[in-house]
Amino acid sequence: MTVIYGRSIGRALPRLGALRSVLSCSRFGDDIRYLSITAHRYANSDAKLDLPALDQKWRQRWAALKSTKTSDGAEKKYVLPMFPYPSGYLHLGHLRVYTIADVVARFHSLRGHDVLLPMGWDAFGLPAENAAIERGIDPATWTKSNIAKMKEQLDVMNGSWDWSRELATCDPSFYKHTQKIFLLLREQGLAYQDEAEVNYDPVDKTVLANEQVDSNGCSWRSGAKVEKRKLKQWFLRISQFRDSLLQELEILSKDNNWPERVLTMQKNWLGKSTGATIKFPLMAFEHITHSAIEVFTSRPDTLFGVQYLALASTHPVVAQLAVKDPELQAFLDILPGLPPDSKVGYLLPHIRGVNPLAYHDETPEATKRSIPIYVAPYVLGDYGEGAVMGVPAHDVRDHSFWKTHHKDEPVRFVLAASEDESTTAMPNEPFIDHGVMTAHSGLFKGRSSQEAGEMLVRILEEAELAKPVEKWRLRDWLVSRQRYWGTPIPIIHCGSCGAVPVPEEELPVELPEVDEHWAGKKTGNPLETLEEWVNTSCPQCHGPARRDTDTMDTFVDSSWYFARFIDPHNDEVPFSREKARKMLPVDLYIGGIEHAILHLLYSRFIYKFLMGSTLVGETEGVQEPFKRLITQGMVHGKTYTDPATGKFLKPDEVDLTDPARPRVVRTGEVAGVSYEKMSKSKYNGVDPTDVINLHGADATRAHMLFQAPVSEVLDWDGNKIVGVTRWLGRIWELVQRVSTISSSASVREFFEQEAARLGTMKEKELQQWDKAARVWREVQKTVESVTGSYEKVYALNTVVSDLMILTNVIVEEEKGVPDGVKREAVEGLVRMMAPITPAFAEECWAVLHPGETSIFKSEKGRFPVADGTVDLLQPRKQVCAVQVNGRLKFAAEIAVPPEGLGEEERREWVVGEVLKTEEGRKKFEGVDVGKAKKVVVVKGGKLVNFVM
């Protein structure tokens, strides 16, 4: 019994009655002859397929081929993977994202599109500067060396990168234009300076992002306690674009163009909320001049339940009280070292708050009491008003804080899930949903909480104690960095003229060489002490002035690099208006979920600005930089652990004599096996170039795609690549065998002619038709399936499985299929796999078409399209599973039931056909199926069940 390859559906399906006769070749054209395989051909097909050698051969040929300009009328496709940071080492995650990008780009190229697939380097940033300090070398030297190494690694992946567009953000020819964009933003009032509280590392002497401070308030690199400092910083006014940034997420959600998870993360970061600012009058006992504390809340319906107020450390009331309260100042000094979710708090003495509802006669007495005021680290100074109304009964954080400081005092539930005041929360847990107001809400008892909240705001608004407002989590983008390795901010500070832009003709402001700084392994920003560079003259008054010594956040570079790729050699402007309108936005952007918030948000902001700037001019419609976003899953590596200690084992500490039962060398115990994120500490890293050198780039690419859907985590197992290699070997043998067959006339015409004769064919000819029809039907089905999978991208794993199934069908029916059909089927297979295995496909194409230079340059090599023959090729027979009392008894091949039969007629017809078969006669010998209580036929006759 033969087996059809069924990897894509997870099981092997039995197939009956392999038919081996051959159709008469004369009906397919005079130029077609039977396949004659010589001993020489057999010798060639049995030779080992050397995939690494093919990689090298075709990379050299691709490099020598002159680029062919696509027709001006061709559809544009801009495919872009997120460019890498040049660490000097490509890992399997890089291999995955760049394989996906290249495969999709090659697919669109084979379909005749004008494809742009560039590559560049996100080359500025703190890691390179820290590496330079550690090694005592210039970060430019370190970075350029890493770029050279990684470019070599990228080249062995068989990618089709357009290296003529290569860029690096640390190149002055690039950051010259970053500086121009900064000045353009400033000209429009979107770049400004202001004081801001920042995380400052006193050892490295630089500002740190929140993500670079650990839970203990220490620097991620130096380990020093981070200080909070007020510094004058440059900001970009992203908040001016917040409405379009939020609204146009709805457009990106259409047709699943952006993953829902990413859209949600963007919405949450923008953080639009509607609510009200509410004034809580103060009882200050002459210790403070403020008359009230303003609080923003999105839940005014919980106002009756306020039991305390909490202020941020930066709140003006706190700052004023700290002047005369040394204990408060001491508390403020320790706050930077506390985690954001700390429950500690400082109770402000001599000051109490008053609930604004206390002035209403019908307010319950509990709400009229004055309330304590705390300083708490969980209150953020840059959100809302830097103040929180604490409602322990209806907020998780407030509940936790209250129970820490008022363990024995009850919380006050002012709304419940239903009118009988039964909450859906566990005892001592807050009820955080909307519901019905309780008796603690006075006159509002029994009303829905949302209705009550609106009424409360209107009442307090009349008394000038509240007003409806809209708040956003999004803050303006702080772009200043007190580091050397970044784009210099092109501003000159003059005592008379203030902040003055560097004249455009003097751009770029280049980073000066500071070799002594690196040789001495010094920390801090050398630009601050480089007097020759810092001291200059004012462009306006020509008096003495100083350059700005801050550099830009590297997110500024990555917020627009994709636009530079369309016009990378333009010295005058970042990109031309004409090319922007022709080539932007990016059609397909591919990268990791870790960039789902900041990079994408900043890119969207800068793109919207650029498209409406003088660079491009006023444009209509939606301005989004990436039409479609693909986020690929991580690649995990196999880890081995010692069951006794739980420690990760090094390769030489594991005995893999029996791979199914790896053992700890030291103890002989069976090691624990799991897949984890690749890291040096887990000894599970894999160098992709080692894999490629061993198995070839094409087998590695196909295996990488085959093992998991694009969006899911891939558990890397290099041992399984051998399965892909065997598959490629089978195709290579097929190509060798059909290479002696001349290219044929239209396969469609052949099947149309033969279909017209079906009614007069004898049984042998019908069997021959069945075999030819099965092969071409599988080709057509595969064309449609893999085209859809290439377009979806997330289903690239099914492309490989579908092509494997097609390979098996061609091999199974090879001896019974006309030469022309067979050759066209194999050619179609090669063209469909070319995006995934480009070098292998090139070699196959060279065998099939010796005069062609490249499958990617050939009109004949275009990606196949369905030819409309599927309706002609419907199978005459099908497998019918025969059950007795619900249990499978056997399977038989029967004719496909005629169309138009009623339910009873179809049942009788199927039973009759089953009993005609040899299997039916044998299995039902001595059994009177006519006495069955019931006969059930389903799936169009593919299953029949006899209930005896």
C-alpha cells in the first residue's frame, strides 16, 4: 500500500490501487516522446546533492548578473525587515526574520512586481559606546567591524538584498538628514527644550531610560543607584499627533494588516481616557498656601468611596511641605531606590483633604469626614495631576495601599454588582467594575454607577469643583541623551540669541574624534569637555556660543530610516518628493514584537509629520508608514538540565549517544530537556552560519519556515533538517529525469482535448486519464494554496508542506503520466519553491533550461498561476471508508456518485458500488447487508456505515 505524504494535516492517509499504465503520447503532440533514462542520467541523479556548493556557485552568479530593470508599469512592492543593530553576530532570530523577508520579496519578484528589499544598520546607541569603553577603542571602529562581519553572515543566507541602498545610521551622510528633520520639527514648533526629571546614572554619567533601571533602582550596566535629576532636555511634540495616532489604528486593523496584539499595545501606550478633574479642598492648618488638590479620575462614580489622597513626590504641595519637614525630605530621598509598585507611603502631617461632596446635605457622614493625604511612589508625577484619589473598595492598587497603612479600618463599598448590594468580588477584595450605587452613595442609591458618575460631575461643575476632561498616557518624546555615540543635536546656544539652529550648509554636525577618551576607558560624555568642538560662534550675532553636547535618542534614527532607503544617495534632502509619492509607504514590514510600542509609535509620528512637511507637501488620506506589519515569533534552543541541581548543562556535560534519552555525563542520570530563549548562560545558542555551512542555506531556510507558523515560537532542532535535505534530493532526481523531455504544448489544451473523449475511452485509457488528472489537479491545487500562503506570510510553513505533498504525488504517478504533463508539473514545482530555496531552484532551472541565466530573470520562470483546468480534472473515483456499527472495516475505491441523486438514491448507489469492489465482496462474504437496520452515507459517499 502506498502512502501519500500528509505532514500538513498531521497524519498519513492510505491510498488504494496505484495505477501504472501510461497515456498514449501521440495525443499530446508529435514532439513528445516517452522518457528514456540512460545509465548516465541514473548516475547523475544518484550522486550526492551538494547544497553548500550550490549556494556558493549561485551567489557568485547572482553577484555577476546585472540587475534587470522591471517594467515601469510593474506594481511596486516594498518589503522591509527591521534593520539590525550591528552586534557582530547574527543569531537564529535574525535568520528567521531575514529569511521571511527574502522569501516574500522573491515571491513578489517572480510575480513580476518591482520589489525593493534593502538592508542597513541601526548603528548608534549605548551598547556600542559601552563596548568601546570596555575595550578602549573608538565606537566607530567597533561598529564598522561588526557591520563587516554581519554583512558576510547575511550574504551566506542567499538573500536578495539591494546592497546599493545600504545605510548605517552612524554615517554622517545619514545623520546629516536626521539633523535636518530635527530642525524641520523645531521650525514647526514640534521640537522644544524644557526641564524634565530624568533617571541619571552617576557612574556612567548619563540619562537612562526607565527600561534601563532595575527593580532596585540601579543602573542596568554600572549597578549604581540611579538619581532623579532635573535637566534641560529636548522633546519632540508627539502629543500633537495623538488623535491621528489613535484613530488610524482602526484603519491598520482592517483585513488583519496589523496584529491585534500590537494594535492593543499601541492603544494602551497612547492611553486615552475620559473623566474629570475634581478639586479636593484642603484643611492645611497654615502649613501650605494651596487651597485645593486637583485629581484626575476616570471613575467619578466612586467619589463617595474616597478614603485618602496620594500625591507624587514631585507634586507642588509636597515640594512646599518638604522645605520645613526634614522627615518628609528624607523620605523623598529614598524614593528613587524603591520599585514603582512599592506600598510605602509618607503621611503628611498638619494637612487633610475634604471630599467635595461633603458640602451637600444629603451626603453620608462617612464621606463628609476629612481624609488623610500621603506621598506614595505608585503615583506618577507625569500623569494626570500627580495626585490620586484613593478608593480602596474599587481599585486594586488603592486597596493594597490602604490595607498596608490602615489594616484594621474597613473599606467603603459605594457600588455593587446588583441592587441587593452583593458584589462579585471575594471578601476583602475590591469591586472594580461598573455596577449599582449602594447606600453609601446617599441619594444616588440604586442608580447605575455610570449614570451617577455623570450626574456627580455636572453637580460639582456648577460649584466649580470639577470639570470633564480628556487625558492621555502619551507624553512628549524626550530625545536628549548625555552620550557620545549618537546623532549630535544641531543647536548652538548663545547667551544673547538663545538656542539657534546650525545653518543647513554647515550640516552635518559631525562627531569629533576623541581617541584619548576611549583609550583611557573613561565614562561620561566626552563632548561636554571637548572645548575646541564645543566653543563656536553664534550663527546670528556671531558672538561666542556653545554647541549642544547632547546626542539624540537612537529611536530618532530608526523612526525614518525606511524612508531613506527609497533615495539613499540624495545629498540635498532626506528623500525626494517624487520618490516618496511613488515608493512609500512600506508594503510589508517584518520584525519582532519587542518593537510593538516605541519604535512603531515614533515611526508613525515622524512619517505623519514628514508627509505633511515641505519635504513632501500636503498629502491627502491616511499617512501610515507600514501598510502591513508581520511580527514573527522567537526562536528557542534546546537546553539540557541536571535533574539533581536544575543547572543548565554545557554541551560536553551531556551524553547524546541516545538522543532520545540524553544523560548527564557526571552522574549518568537522564537530563531534563526543554526549549528556552537562546542565551550563553543556557548553552543553547546556535550559530546560523555553522548550520548553513553544514546543510546549505536553502535547506536551512526551508527547515526554518517548515517547523512553525511565522507568528509562533520556533523550537529549533537542527537534526530535523535532514528531512528537508531528502526532499530536495527527490526533487533533484525528478529534475534530472524530466530534463530530457522537450518543453511541451499547452497542458490545458491537452486536457481539454482528452476530456472531450472521456465518454468513448476504454478502461485502460480511463486509468491513464486518472493518473494524469491526479498529478495536474494536485499542481493546480498547490498553485492556489501556496500563492495564498505566500501572500498571507503567516502560513509560510504550509508552503513547504504543500510542496512536499505535490512532490510525492508526482513521484507516485511518474511512470503513468505523459511526458509533457510530467515536465510541466516538475517545472511548476521548481518555480513555486524558488522563493524559499533560490540556489537549488536556480540549479534545477539551469538543468531544465540550459540557455537561461536565472529563474528570477526569466519570463518562463514567473510564478505559476492556476490555468482553470480544475473543473475538467475532477476525480472519477474516490476512497470510501466502510464502517460496521461505527467501526472501520475496510476502505474501497469506488466511482464518484453522479450529481443530482436524492438521498435514498445516493445511498443505494454507494452500497452497490462498494459491493462491486473486490474488497467489498471479500469483507461482506456471507453477510446480508440488505438486513442492516440502517445504512448511513455521508461526505458525498466517502463514508458509509452499516448498522447491523
